[in-house]
Amino acid sequence: MARAGDHIQTTIKKALAGNQIAYSTLLDTFWNEVYGFQLKRTENENDAEDITVQTFSKAFDKLSTYNADYEFKTWLIAISKNIHVDLIRKRKKNLETGGHQDVVKKVLDDAPSAEDQLIREQNLASLLLHIKKLKPHYQEVINLRYFKELSYADIAKELNEPINNVKVKLLRAKKLLAEVIQKK
């Protein structure tokens, strides 16, 4: 019988090969643990969510550097801790100096996922009602992607966020929207 760790390693290999479903599986598998960890640390839902998005963004960007000798969750938590420390430093620095600017890099858009298909199959009126049940920042990325039909790069510019954060937010927003749609 295969161990859970073996399944995760297989999923990581698929993600490294460019499989979008594998990325989504990793996000779904570890989201609650990373988010819960950050919620305890920050005691702030928005910060915990932002840090979790950034954690997955950075982890997916640096997935090729992951060392399989360690648990994937441990690696994610370490990234998460570092992002939290950086956020604290950045806030302290911003209080002293002012804002910051992120550089956006152009990346190809991904093929439609099962969530994309489910979202497209809804009639517009009921879809809009479902979207309103999401948090505002998820509503915004869904709106920019599906109604304004912006590319990931254009959404990143619009939101002034790194493109990987936009990709992770969209993954999460699509998953949450699919869950809301399926509950009806």
C-alpha cells in the first residue's frame, strides 16, 4: 500500500512537469494547514490568507528546489514563516519610508480546469449570485479573469501584485466558487 508521502511526491513530480491539476491538488491538500498556522501567528484572517497565497506562489515558483528528504508541509510552513517575517519587516519599513512596487513578469495562461468548466456552465444570473458569496478579493480576480477576460499578466498589473500571487488567488477563488456552485 502506498504511503501518503509517496502520493505527495508523485503529485510534486507531476506539478514539476507542468500538470495544473497537480498544482491544484497540492494547494487543496495543504491550504488549510498553512492558513491555520498563519491564522494562529497573525490572529488576522486577511493577513493569514495573503501570507498563504504568497506561500503557495513562492513554493510553486521554487518547486524545483524542494528537497524530498523533508516533508512537503514542513517546507511550506518554513516558507510561510519567512514570508510572515518579511511582511512584518516590510510594514515596519513602510511606516518609516513609504510604499513599494512589484515587478510583473509575463507568463502564458493555463488551459481551462474542471473548475473553469463548471464556472462557464452556470447561467449568468446565478453565477453572479454565487460570486457575491466569495470574499471581495476573490470576487475581483474572478471578475477580471472571466468578465473582463484579462490575462494573468494584466490582472497582476491591475492589482499591482506578482503574477504568481494572481495565479494562486485564481486557483483558490475557482475552487471556492466551484464549492459554492455545487452546494446549491
